[in-house]
Amino acid sequence: MQIEPVQGSMKTQRPFKFIHTGDWHLGQIFNEYDRTREHTAFFGSLKGIVAGEQPDALLVCGDIYHSSVPSASVQKLYTDAVLELKEACPDMTVVIIAGNHDSPTRLEIDRNLWEHLGVKVIGSLSKTEGEVCLEKHIVGIPSREDGMAGYVVAVPHVFRQNYPELPDGSGTTEYLPGGARQDNHQYVRQKAFYQALLDRVKSCDAEVPVVLMAHLAVSGCDASGHDDTIGGMEYTPQDVFPDGYDYLALGHIHHPQTLRRTGAASIKTGGEEVYASPVARYSGSPVAVSFDENYAHSVSVVEISGSETGDGKQVRIKQVEIPQSVPMKTIPDHPVPFEEALGALEAFPGNTKAYIRLDVLIKDYLPQNAAARAMSVAESKECRYCGMKVTRESVASPDDARRLSVEEIKAVDPVEIAGMYYRQRFGTGLDPELEEMLKEVADEEYNRREE
């Protein structure tokens, strides 16, 4: 699609300004390393951005925690950070939704207390007397001049099958093109729920900017580097989101990106992007969660305003990069034999903090003591050795692998089978400690069956 410049200029009246962030993953233990200091450094950066921008709202789009059962110290980190962000901009409204890593009930447990400080926490869908409580998800953002600066429709992570049937029966007969009937029915219920929320906002004030918050993966997004081992990856078509919003603030995908809808046009100016609404965007994760997230991490500063020509609203987006206090580095920048990779680790500056992964090329197997040698080299450095990315120079033919019959599988020790798979998959034998743990589990299972 040809991208044309947005016509018209911004109104002189103050636009609705907010900061879009999410996917904090507080409490992550990365290769046995605690990341509290990194997240504390991020909050310091975010506080500086809030203090400088003085936004109307801060929108946090889910995955506050990395685990649904965060420790007390991690919860305190979160609480202290939100309080400090409010101190940096007392008039700012904070809106927080739950992501797939969060426990909705745990996140909402002090919801009423946060309300007194202008912090809105939405962890789950709620019903009152059997009917869905739409008002819970609609947050009016007061203007510092008069009236409302904007409305935020905050929808936490919800599994598709759990979107409610609305009391008026909407979303029960219309179906989206293609796909299984049951799946389509779930899509329609999801779309009907969004539509009901947006209709409710429109009835309040059709001219005020509207932001829709959600935590999910939208079809067509760039999910490169995303680790979906927790919660899986379920894609939602973009046309599930009905008309009525100006900006769709998304969480879940860690790669920052703007998703264009047909008809949306943009122009880059001074490092910013200006779009004709509606616009959908992932702010991305502010702190890298894995080595494969090898891109800039940031938060988004967004302004929505009308145009003097009256032909709709304009959305201005500024991506503000977050410095990584302990960056993730894969060295060297391409696969090399183990000895060369080890040499790159030896040459890595001793006083530079970083998580290190070695990029290793192998023909057959890694040396048996490869991990121990790498750990030994890193011991005298500030960096933290985390493992290897192994690439095979030549993949063995399936005929070269040992084939086991059903009878052999029954006769061979399960730990031996695990060792065969591990060596074929990773090019090295099982770690002795892991092998001992597998033996204990196998023995326990054998004894259980004998009883």
C-alpha cells in the first residue's frame, strides 16, 4: 500500500497525551539471574520520561509480572514504582490491565485502594446481577483544562471462549468469513463485546479521543523473537476490533511496531510518526526477555488530536528507547567453531555487564566440557554466561540416527533414550546433574507401578 502524507495540521488545543507501555515481566529469573536491578533501572528511565512529558495517562498493557505468583519483593517493586510514577506526574491517570502471565485476582486484590490514587486496575471481566459490567472497562481521563481529555476502554487478557454473551443477544448470529463455526462464534462474541464498550463511550462523547487497550496477538504482527512457551500464541484477526477507537494500545508482542489499517496514512517527521486514526500499536517490552529479542526496546509517547479540516483525528507517535542496563549479547555475530567462540568470550571486555550467549557452529558434537570451560572464562568478568546457540554445519541423515523398534523402546532404560535424544538434538551428552534427576524420577515411577 502506498503511504501518503497526512493532510491538515494539528489543532492548537491541547491533544490527549499518554504513554503506552507493557510487558514488564517483573520477577523474571533469567538463567538463574535475578533481574530486579534491571527493572529498577527501567523504572528510573520511565519516571524521567513521565516527568518530562507530563502525560494525561500512563497505559500499561499487561504482563506486569513474569509469573502469576510473584514474590512479595517483586510485588513491592511494582507498588513502589507506580507510586513514584504518580509522584512524577500527580495529575496523570494510570490504567493497568492483566496479561496472560498475570493472575487477574492477584492484580485486582488492592484495586479499590489504587482507585483513591487515580490508578485503575482491570484484571478480569465482571458481572453484576448476571450482566456484564461494561463500566468497569471504561476509564474517563480528565482534561487539565475542562471536560475529558479522552476515554480508555481497558480490556485485560481474556481467552477467546470466555468472552461473554451480551444480554441483548448481539454476537450470536453473525459469523466472520472462513474458519470453523465454533471459532467464528467466539470471534463474534469478542467483537460484540468491544463494540458494546465503544458504543457506550460514543454515547458519552463522540468527539473525544478513544483508546482501546488489549493484551493479545493480532494477525499480521511481527512476533520475531517472542517466547510463547507460556500462554501460547493465539492470533486475533484485526477486523475483530470494530470502528470507534482512535488508537489500539496492544500488549503481548515484545517487538515494538505500528499496525496499519487500510486507508491509514503516515508521515515521519523529526523522528515521530503521524497517522490518520485509527492506529494499532505494540509498545513492546521495555526490557529484553530473551536473547532473540535483538531489537531496540522502548515505550511509546502518543498524542491524539483533531485536525483543523475536521476530517478525523491525527495520532502522533514517538518511540522512546529504554537503555538496557545489562544487555543481551550473542557473540560472535555469526556461528563459529567452539574454540573461536570461546576466544570471543575471552576477548569480551572484563568490566562490561551483559548476558552472553555463544554462537557455536559444530560438525558433530560439542566438547563434553564446553559449558564448564565457558563458565570458567566468564568467572573473572562482569558478564554473565548463559549458554550456547548451536548450529550444525551438516545435518545428519535420518538414516544415521539409531532407530528403535517398539520392543526396543520397552526394553531400553528411559534415561538412556533421553540421552540419545539429547545428544542427537543438541550435540552433547546430558548434564550429569540432569541425568541423575531423570534417574530419580524414573526410579520413583518404576516403584510406584510395582506397588
